[in-house]
Amino acid sequence: MQVLKKLLLSHARPVQLVLALLGSALGLAILMAGVQMWVDVSQVLKQKDMLGGDYVVINKKVSLLNTLGGKPGSFSQEEQQEIRSVKGISDLAAFRKGRFKASMELSGSMGQIAGPGLKTLLFFEALPDRFIDVEQGDWHWKSGDRSVPIIIPTDYFNLYNQSMAESQQLPVIPENLLKSVTFKLTIEGNGKTEELQGRIAGFSQRINSILVPEKFLDYANQRYGPGDNEEPSRLILHAGEPSSPALSAFFRDRGYELNQEKLKASRINTLLQLVMAMVALLGVFIVGLALLGFLQYNQLLAYRSAWEIQTLHWTGFSLSAIARPYLIFILRNLLMAWAVATALAVVLRWYISNSLAEKGLEADMPGIWPALLLGIFVATAMATITLATVRRQIKQLAR
């Protein structure tokens, strides 16, 4: 075996071999790193609620006619159905408004600490539970309950602590403390008044409104509201790409307003997916070129030994025995290329993970197994193609 190896592989060109292996390792590393980056970034975006579309709140522009009428523009059932049927919008719901007066103030020991100044008027709205972005373990209410769960926007809470509390000589309240205390909730209307207990069930980063469960809103509207149904003035929708030109044109043509800042996540998501797809395609392209280069190198290596192959076959050596040194040579070199590519992919993955962590985009990473499995699959495919080609060429040269 050693004699056959020295005889058949004596025409190897080390410089050409190193270049072929570097090309294979580089292309494989880029492909592995691109796929791993796609998996990691997708996990981060999923945990940060940036993957799988975005939620957008829309309303109609306020005109002078709305000012004279005292009401904002509302959405009819026909308009809601039209929006729901637009391509790209997967879900839609209307904000249901509380049509009664409500106020809330701290009670108990917290009320004594804060003083009588920490009291505020409230407005309540409700949405289906599928649009809520906080833990829903305590998000329930039934008739007869004296405790009402409330969700407030994170922006409201931060604005109170960072601006209002200092300007009005009110205490700064930590999030955990606020969720552990109860409030005296007063609702009134139709000449009736009722006092309940309010508690903070969570803080929403998605919905800029004060929310209560739908069952409580139905109860309060029926008992303390005017009783008639009113068309909604705001809608929340879920779209795969809210910033797409088609949806933007639809909203603009119908005079609907939405917060453009909320679409940044959608634009970032689209850009990241495009970049990751380009990196993966670049890796596939380089792997393809590397495969061609490695294949040609081994074909030339066998061609340079055509006389030796033919002579050995005529003297009684089987084709399998003649091909064995080439097969070991190919497998060993591809294993080296895969090892170098894996090391590069691990380093790139470590760098990307640290970069995401520095920007506050930490998440539970799934590990580097996707990249390793892909590398093994591609290296195996390259070995299979190269071995089959060289074996066929040896058979032709041995005639």
C-alpha cells in the first residue's frame, strides 16, 4: 500500500493542493457561518418579538369635521373587512373602548407613603388575548371579582418614573413593587359608582394603551356606559412585512395613520434576512467553485499517473487496489478542510454572539450543531462526488 501510494501520488503539486484545500475550507466556513448566523439571529429576533411579522396600530387622520363632531374618525365593518382582506395582513382586531369614567389611586401603606397626590383619571380599552404581549397567568376576570387586572404601557411607566415623579414630588416606584400593590379603582356612570381593586398584571411594549380584560370592559360598559355600540377608532393588525411598499401605499391612499417608528423592527428584520441569504448564497457559490477546483486537481493528479495506473492494472492489480490511495488521499484532505472550516465557523459564531450581546440582543442560543451538521453534509457530498469522479477516471485510464 505504501509503495502504491508513493508511486501514484508522486505527481502531486503541494501548492495547488493547498490552494484547493483553502478554497474548500473558506467556502465551507462561510456557508456554515451563514447558516449558523441565520439560526442565531432568528432566535434573537423571535425572543425579541421581531420575527414572524409585526403588530401595527392604525387610526384615521383627525380632521376639522372630527373636531366639530367631538369624535375621531371610526372604522366601519366594511372598512375593517377590506383591511382584513389585504394581502400580507394575517390578523386584525378593534380596540374596544371603556365608555365610563374611571380613576385610580394608591391604597393601603403605599397610599400613605405616596400621599393623596398619586391619583389619576384613567381610560380603559380591551383587545383579544392573542394580541397581548405579557404573561397571561393573572390576566383573567369574571363577574363578581373585586380585583381587576390592568396592563399599562412600558412607556407610560418609564415616563412617570423619569419625568412626572420628580416634577410633582411623587415617589419613584420600581416595576416589581408596582406589580405587588393594589389600587383603589373607582368607576362611575349612569348615576352609579363602584369601588374595586386594581392591580398591575404587566407592562406592554407592543400596545400603547391601558388594557383590561374584555369581560370586565363588557360588564362596566353595560352597567356604567351609554349602552349603544360605537364603531372603533383604532385597529391593531398583524402583518408579515408592515413596511412593504404595497401595504404602505394602501394605508396612505386611504388616509390611515400609523407610527412609522414601530416599523423599524420590520425593516431591520427584512434587511437581516436579505443579508443572511446573501451570505449563504456566497458560501454556496464558493463551495461550488472549491468543489470544481478540488475535483480538477484530483483528476489531474490521476491523469499525470496514467502510465502507472495502466501498467499496474496490466500487471494484475485490481481497480479497487489502484483507486485506494487516491480515495484515502481525498478523504484525508477533505477532513482537513472540514476541520479548518469548523474552526473558522466557531470563531465567527463567537464573534457574532458577542456582537449581539454588546448591542443588547442576547438570547438562548441553540448551539453550533446546525453549522456542524451542515458542514458534515456538504463535506460528505463533496467527498462522494470527488470519489465517484476519480474512480471513473481511473477505470478509463486503466484500459
